[in-house]
Amino acid sequence: MPIRWYGPANPEDPTYRHFARIVNLCLHGGAFAAINSGLWFVQGLRHPWSHLDWFTGTWAVLLVVHLAVVVGLRPQTEPQRPS
């Protein structure tokens, strides 16, 4: 099921901005998985690349930092009032 935003696109809305950050994180993760799996596959078919592990590790750290930023900037929820 695709991710969708139901409602008007308001860049001033904190929930909408958080949703945009989540979509960007998903795109970042997908690009990481596709490119790195392709590079490792090609490396297995051909000659070893000495710096591929550093490339993958650095990109993985950047992906984790991106995740930390998305989680850190999530909008605060209002506490529920007892009824």
C-alpha cells in the first residue's frame, strides 16, 4: 500500500513536514539498498573493489544519521485529557 497524504499540502503544517521527511528517508533507504546491492553483486562477478566496504559503511552511517534526524524532528503530540 503506497504512502499517501490525505488533505491539503500545507508546508507550514508540522505533520506534513514530518511526513515529507519520512518519504525522503524511505527514498534514501531504497537508493541505499538498490545501489549497494548492485555494487556488491557486480563485485562478486568481477574483481574485488578495495573501497566498497568503506563506501557501504559510510553510506549506512549517513542513513542512520538521517533516521536520527527524522525521529528527532518528529512533531510533539498533545497529551490526551481524561474525559
